[in-house]
Amino acid sequence: MKKKFNLQDLDCAVCAGKMEDAIKKLDGVNDAKVNFMTQKMTIDADDDKFDDIVNQAVEIIKSVEPDCCVLF
């Protein structure tokens, strides 16, 4: 499954890179992109683990940049 999410208050391109790298390392993730310019995140992951991966991605984003939110 591949899905795009809007991000709010992503203020740092370096932080976006850190988020992307960490999300890519999650078990079940095929690919992930965090784009600072468009304020979007794309996750491509196994269908059966997708919801858990999204929850973990939200936690990663908060740990890297506490003011950044994922808009569902």
C-alpha cells in the first residue's frame, strides 16, 4: 500500500531527511519520502503492517521535530 500524508510545521530540510531515513528502516517499509518543500510524506509499506507503520512514523516525526504534525 502506498499513501501520501500532509505535514504541518515541518521547518527543517535536514530534519525531513532524518525522518525519511528512520522511517525507511522500519520493518515492512518498502520506501518512504519526506519532502520539506511540499510538506508531504509518502509511505509505501506492506498492507498488513501499514497502520502500525504509520503510527511509528508519527512517533519518529515527533521525536525529530516536536512541532511537526501529520494531517490525516
